[in-house]
Amino acid sequence: MSATDDSLSMLMSSTPRPPSIWRTLVSIGFVAISVPLLWLATGCVNEDDLTTDQRAYQLSQQLMCPVCDGQTLDQSQAQLSLDMQAVIERKIEEGESNAEIRDYFVARYGEVVLASPDAGGFNIIAWVMPVIIFVGGALLVVNAFLNMRRNRRDDARGNEVEESTDSALEPMRPGEVMDEYLERADREIAAAVGNVSPRAETDADNGDRN
Amino acid sequence: MDQIGTTAIWLGVAVSAYAAITSLVGAKGAVPELVVSGRRSIYMAFLVALVASAALLIAFLTNDFSIKYVANNSNIVMGRGYTLVAFYAANEGSLLYITLALALMSAISVRAAPRRFAGAMPYTVAILAVVLAFLFGTMATYANPFETLEIVPPDGRGVNPLLLHPGFYSHPPLVMAGLVGITIPFAFASGALISGEYGDDWVDIARVFAIIMWGILGVGILLGAWWAYTILGWGGYWSWDPIENVALMPWLVLTAFIHSIMVQRRRGMFRMWNIVLIDIAFILAQLGMSINRGGSVVSVHSFAESTLGLLFLSFMAISLLFAFAIFIWRYPRLKSERAIESFMSRESSFLVNNFLLLVVMSITLWGVIYPVFSNLARDVDVSVSAPYFNRVNGPVLLLMVIVMGIGPLLPWRRTSTRSLNRWLIAPMVAASLTVIVLVAFGVWEFWAVLGFAAVTFAGVAVFEEWWMGARARVSNLGEAPWTAWWRLANGNRPRHGGYIVHIAVLSLAIGVIGTQFFDQRYDAAIAPGESLVLDDYRLEYVNKRIHDRPDRLARWAQIDVYKIDPAQYSGEFLAAKNAGKQGFTVATGRRPGDNLVGQLEPSHEFFRNFNMVSVRSGIKTSPIEDLYVIPRDFLEDERVSLAVSINPLAMWLWIAGPIFLLGTLVALWPHPTLERAARRRRLGVTVPTDASIVALES
């Protein structure tokens, strides 16, 4: 909680503090520690902790109704679906585990009865692919970002005027002129008074439009 | 009527083909007359689509069963009010409907295109015309709604009973129009690209139409969810069904597009990327229309199955090649002028937003095609449904909510960690408090707690923006707080409209978390006079009402809902708990503390012609939770089998709808000063140029 307490005091006082990467790191650290702690605290729910009804309901959400297009058991009013739910309830009362009950239905209707493929065998692809998509996409974004940065540094070395005339290159819409000025004036005054928004700061620095 | 209709459709083929050819020839040969003629042909295409639609409508109204489509989708007893529904209830009619929708929107967009876009216009018109020609051509050859029957039946078959509901007026036409309408921003982007005048001129009009289609699609999807939940009695609102997914995917990509197009508008960046996004959205919309027409995936929406899917799939492949080809061809001109300056900037937060949206889209696409893939690869059928999508998309959606909180706090170009940190204090404190409060009150679901914290974080960030902005105006301009806020939002409508949409998304997130993690359900069969108890509700089955008609057997369960004092039922609660039951049934009447809070009348209808059951749920709603009742079956022994659930926070799903619409409209609302300036510029009046601003500034 130290980060938030610290932050709170910052909110109260208006004296500017030196910029610090530490504050960011502390915030990140706070999140990085508290989230796994929360996970540990809340724990994983065990199937033994659930009532028969809760387990039956969960299973009925995990199994497809074989005769209805694309509906899980809990959504379907078809007779077969009602019968299957009765079977689920009976099997839970007989002490079978969720996995055993799922296997029972797979043996009868094939894998298609599972609403999501089991993470094993060939179906591991179904589960690995999302991770590949996420990591691959993240690498692409980071790469694009680094490339842009490198190009920018090269450009800046070759052409120093670019920076100073940047706002002239910015296509300003004529109608926006007055509004923009009003807004900017507001923000600059606000900045002087102390209600500094991050936009106001950079805007004052390099004349960007909001 | 059938002759008028068929003629109109063939005319449509001719007119759109003519529009495409004249536009291209006119542009290449620099013949302005041809270009103008091509453009006007789009209006003609709309006109013939209108004539064909009117012909079909009249055929329905006059019960013209010599037309096959009318005979299949209407009958004499059907209320005339449902004629419009029958119009797009099956393949041929819905094809005519999307043709009409696209022709109308094409005509509007062509009319609204700014003059400075004229150089690229012929190509845009040609693309629109080709798509229209494809739709007209498909109708003319494979799916003519005016196909006649040799033996005229005395009565029609009637429309699919699941569709016989006012909800069908809104959800399907909106989704269909939104999907086909993505053609418009695509046509403008591609037109600009082909013409080589790839400045930023296309950005404004493409943005406006992209937001319109995004709004239509978004409202359509939400209405579908609402319809499924409140009326169809599916129990849920979103089941990650393939048809739902193919509408969601283009919507996600459009969401990415309308964010990143702002970067191009303001900073001239992401040019290449924006083209890629609109191309993907267009291709996905084609995929959606193809899957809608039946084919390779199983769906609850398979109302209209046919081989047309394959035809649409081929058109999608051609579109993909076309988009790819012009992209490669014009690649050298697509380089951005500027690069991202800092990771701590609005630009890069849009980049992250785009990344997350596309990840959700790609994962969803993977889930949709995996069954097909599995079937092809090893000849085993698998299902990929809600449990899969919730698990793989859930964490990414959570991340997206967090980024939604940080993104708006970052200014364009760059910022310092210090000022960002200062802005993050309030949201962080609020999020931490949420976690503490939830855990203190015994909410221990990890993902739910994290989700609520993220929602608080993002919500507080938006309100902080409004609060600080309005406060600056109050203290500096002496405005009243509400005036200050109003003017602040008015000053930059795209941004503040966006914030309003963010609030809608957060409201949606609250509903999703509540219903996904905390729902309770209990099914039981009870006789009249008996009650079912779940949580602190007692549902007394009073009686049933029967309506036996030739086409259907409709039965209603009349249910009194009581709030109970659990202490009065402690014995039963204990017994139920020991038996592993969520709820229990009681035979006796009222006990002290019982309080009648409402009456519900859910229904169960059996349609004889279709051998199909359709239920209507009974819902007692409140901001805290919904009590949701479905009569699953009326049994022989007078009992009714009820499925009762408590869906916490469900109302927030529907509150999101109007807020979403409001935000979309705010973002779209034209800017009066901008309009005036544009008019002045057209009249040749000088306005301050960029250079004079620089002069003023220094």
C-alpha cells in the first residue's frame, strides 16, 4: 500500500517533485505483487467445494446439446438436453468426477459434445494458438515501435529543422483555430494556476494541439 | 409483380456494371462526362433496388403465393405487421435487403463526398459498383427472390416461428446493414489508394462512414444480445456462436480503425496500418456474410442455409486478393511522415489498443475456424463454444479495459512519467479500494475482483478527465460547472464521444462480470400452489393459461414472486445445502416475512408446422440482479418444469446500449465551426492558414 499512500500525499501537496522513474517502478511493483497475492488469496475453486447443483450447472455449460445447432445444454429446451442434464445430476450423486462424466458423454456422442476442446493431444493446437497470436502480435508491435524510433533518430540527425517547424506541418483545420486557441489558453492558465494536466504540460512545451 | 422484380434486378446488374466501367474508363481516359455518368448510375442502382424491394413487399401484402419466396415465408394468417420481417427472413429476401441497404448508403456517401476527393472518386464509385453488381448478379442467377412456382399453393408455409417477434425488426437488419456497409469506408480508402492521391483526404469521410457502420453494427449486436436474453429465453445473451462472432470480428477491427484513424487525422501517422485495418474489416464482413448464408459452420442462427455461402466465400477471396494487390502496388507511397516519439504517448496507446483488439479478433477467428480445421486435419468434429472463448479472450479483454483507463490520460506525442503518475493516482486508489471492499465483503473470485478493479480504474480515469477539464474552465472562465463540462465536451466531440462509449463498454463489462461469475440457477418441476425457493426469492406457481391454435400450442405459467425472510425457511435451506441443492420446493403457502414483489408470466409455445419449441422468459429486473424464469416444459401431471436463475448486474448490459448510441452520435455530430469554415473555403474566402498560425505563435 506504500505506493498509494505516497501517491495520496502527492495529490494533496502541490509542490512539484523531481521526475522519477522510481515512482513508476514502485507502482508497477505494487501491481506485480498484489495481483498474484490476490490470486493466491482467492485461490482456485475445487470441484469438491461446489454443491451438486452448481457442478451440474457448470457441466451443462460445458457440454453441447447434440441435436441443437450450437447450443449448450443449459441453453437448450430440447428433450435430449433435459435428459442429459438428468444423467449429469445422477452421475454426480453417484460420486463420479467431472472428468469421468465428460468422458462418458464423449464416448457416446464423440468429441463434438464438448463445448471447448480438451487441452491434450491434437487439440493442444486450439489452446496454444491464442498464446502464439498474443506473443507474436506483441513482438510485432514492439518491433514496429523500435523501428519507428530508429528511423526518427536518423531523420533528426539529418534534418534538424524538422523539429522546429513541426507544428507548421501539422494540418490545422481552419475552423478549429479559435476553439483550439481558447482551449489552449485555458490549459495554459490552468497550468500556471496548478491544475496541470499531462496534456497541458506537453502542449505548453512543444505547441501540440490537444 | 415477379416480372417487375426480376426486371429490376437485371437492370440493377446492368446499371452497376455500367457504373463500374464508365467510372474506370472515364478516369483513365480523362473523360469527365463518363465519370459523372458513372457516379449518377449509383443513384440509379439505388432506384432499381428500391423498385425490386417495393415489388417484393407488394407481393407479400397481396399474398402472391405464385412467388416461391412469398409462399415459403408467409401465410394468410400471418399478421401484416410481420411482412417486413418475412422480407429478410430467408436467403433471397435478405440478399435483396442488403443490396438495398448498400445501394442507399453508396448513394448517400457518393453525394456526401467532398469535392477535394474528386480525383479518387471514380475508383471509389467503381468499387461500390462492383460490389453492387455482385449482389444483383447473385440474385439474378442463384437466388432470385421473384422465382415463381408452377403450381400456386393456396396458402404459404409461414415464417420461422423463432423470428416472429418484434425483436426481429431491429437486430438482423441492423447487423446485416452494418456488415455490408463496411464496403463504404473500404471503397473510399481503396479509391484513394488506387488513384495515387493518397493524401489524408479520404480520412474524414471514411472515418464518418466507419463510425456509422460501427455504430449500426454495435447497436445491432447489443440488440441481438438483449433479444436473446429477455425474449428468446436462451438464458444467456452471448454464446460466442459463429454468427455472433463473425459480426463481432469486423466490429472489433472497426473499433481499432476508428481509433487509429484519429492518429492519421491528427498526426499523419499510421497510414499504411489504417489501410490494412479497413481491408481486414471488409474481408471479415464478407466472411460474415458468407457464413450467414450457410456453409461450413454450425450455428444457432442457421435460418438460411444454402450453397450461396460458397459464392460469397469466393467473392471474399477475390476481395482479399484485390486489397492485397493494391496495397503492394501502392506500398511505396504509404510511408508515414512521422514516427512515434515516445512510448508514453497517445499514439502508442492507440497502437496497444489496436494490438489488443486485433488479438481478440484473431483468437475469435481461430476459434471459429478450428472445428473446420480439425475436421479437415483428422476427420474429428469438435465444438468450440463459450467456455473456450471466455477463457482465451477473457484475459485480453481485461487488459483492454485497463488500457482504456491509461490511454486517454496520455497526451499526443509524449509525456513525462511524473505527470502520468499524477494522473494515475486517483484511478489507482479507486481500483485498490474496490479490491479491498470486494474482498472484505467476501467476493473471492479472482478474475471477477480483478475485472471490477479494472472497470473502476478506467471509469475513474474518464471522470477525472472530465472533472479536471471542467474545473479548469470553471476557475479560469468563471463558467458554471455543467456549462463548463458541456463546453469541454463540445470542443472536441470525437474525443468526448469516445469517452462516453468507453463508459458504455465499462457498463457492459460490469454486466458481463456479474452474470458470468455470480449467477445461480435452480431447476425444478412444481405443481400449482407449490413454490420454488432460490436465494431470497419464492416463486409460487399459481396456474397456467392455455391458448390452443391451429399453428401452435401456447402455454403461460402464472407465477407470483415473493421476497422471503430466509430465517423463516432455515430448515429447508439447511436440508437443501446438505443435499447439494441450490434451492428447494415448498408446498405450503405464505410464511411471515413473505412479500409479494411481482408477477411473471413466461410462456412456452410449440409450433406444429415446424415441430419447434420457442419460449419467452419472465424477468424481474433490478440494478442489483435479475430473477429470470423459463418454463422448460409443461408436464402431463399438471406440473411445470421451471429453470430459474439469478443473474447479478444483468441490467447494466442493457444500460450500455443507449450510452453507446449517445457516444457514437456525439462523436459523429458535425462541428458547426468546421462546417462553416469548409463552406467559406469553398467560396474562396481566406481563412487563417497554418503558416499564419505559426507566425501568431512565435
